[in-house]
Amino acid sequence: MIRIGAVNIDTSHPLGFAEVMEKSDRARYVGVYNDSFRNDAEVEGFIRRFGLKKRCDTLEELAEMCDIGFIQGCDWDDHIRCAMPFIERGKPVFLDKPMVGNLRDLKKLEELVANGAVILGSSSARYCYEVQEFLAIPEEERGKIVNVFGTAGVDEFNYGVHIAELIGGLLGTGAQEVKSLGMGQADGKYSESYYVQFPEASAMFNTFTGAWQPFVVTIMTTKTTYQFKVDSGKLYAALIEQICNYMEGKSHILADMNTLAESIRIMLAAAQSRAEGGKTVKISELTEDGACYDGKAFCAGYGAAAGPMYSAL
């Protein structure tokens, strides 16, 4: 049994992940550390519902009692602090999406991995069964990918990064530049469109702020066009399966840090291009003083709007 330590239970992910894990004997949350906006009643509800052994007083205590840490607070600016006690003990960490929101923190993650840390992540959309099924079709049958178009919706980055991850799952790495194409809006809700150039393919993605939108993907190949809508009910299972495979030493499709980092760079370049009126931004020219996404501000807004989720469990 893989023992997982939960760090902050801000979102629905700890709940959804735990429900998936209940269906097998592969992994369980065994402890929780919480210093974010969920109150004591929420933490106790989570512990009670999923049979955790204890609530830990420190990150170090949690890191000692588990095999892997799941960093799941929605302040992505705090993810590295929360991950360090696990990394210092030679234990892997899973950073929930978005892993980080600025280039400085992203380079720190890459440095940690270069020095031996195991950092897993981040979006369940990258590993969804629909992507796996498409990639399982031999290229000689499906053709080479020429363009991918995808949609996602709730907010710009916290949820929008899902579609960048999914596109990365299809095209791999090598994104060269990003361009903001514009915005459509109605009734206080809006969708933003971005173009991404890869060496032998291109991608477009739409984010949506103000309402949930499904992941809908269109893939144009040299032979035909494929389209699918991701089954959101199976997303968590697809991710947890791959993490368990990794932890058990089995074959897996988890992306390495270089691959995961590219999704963040695409989103940073998208924000930079928008800020510069649609100027094309080269991934290689991103700087630490360029566009970023404020995790603390997002967490404050999310926490203020969030209703009770775990206290009644």
C-alpha cells in the first residue's frame, strides 16, 4: 500500500483522488498537514471520511510517515516550500496543477530535479484515457499530427493549464513561440485564444473564465481529423493509475520535469503575449521579470468563495 501525505485540502482534488483510491488497494492518504484556508472541521471531516491516521503538526512530521507527498494547496507560489521536507528526505512529491506560476519557481523545480529530487505532476488531463487511446493508434494508421485545438474552462491559469498539459501529452515538447489571438466575451464571461508553434505542428487553445467548459480536442493529422471530449469522470483515475504504477516500479507514462515545465512556459508566454497586445513571444526569451500568475491572490479569492466541502463527510 502506497502511503500518501496530503498537504492542504483546498480544492476538490483530495476528495476526488481519495474516492478513486478507495476502489483499489494500491494507495491511501495516511496523514494530512493543513495551514491553508480550510478550517479544523473540514480537516477532521477529511480524516474521518477516508480513515487517515492523523493530522500532522508539521510538514516534516508528515514527510516522515508517508511514501510520497501530494502538494494540493491552490496557492502555487507556496508549492516549493511545502515540497521541500519530502525532497530533503529523498521522497517523491506530486505537485498538483498548476505546479508553479512564475519562471523563477519553475527554474527552482528544474534545479531540484537536476540534483536528484523526484517531482511528479501535474494535470490529470495530460494522462486522460482519450489521449492514451489516440496515441495507441499506430502513426501509419492515424497520420502525423499537424494541428491540435483544445478548450478548457473555469479560469485562465488554474484550470487553463489543463489544456496546455493535454496538448503537451499529444505533441510532446518543443514549443517555440506563443501568440495571443484575442478574446470573446458575453454576460461577464470571456474566452481567450492562443496559438502555439511547434517544430512540425501547431496548436491552438481556448481558455474560458466564468463558467466550467469541457475539454474538447480536435486533432488534424496528415490523414484525417479526430475529435473527442474528455470524460471528466475518469480523469482522476487515469492520473492515480500512473502515479501508482510509478511508485510500484511498473511501466508508466508520467512526464518528466522538462516536459511538465514546458506547459508552464507556454502559459507564461501566453500571458506575456496578451500583455504586449498580441506580440509573438518566444519560449526561449522568457525572463523572470516577465508575466507571471499570482498564486497567493488566486488562493485568497478561491478561499473567500469556497463553501464547506469536507466538514460534512
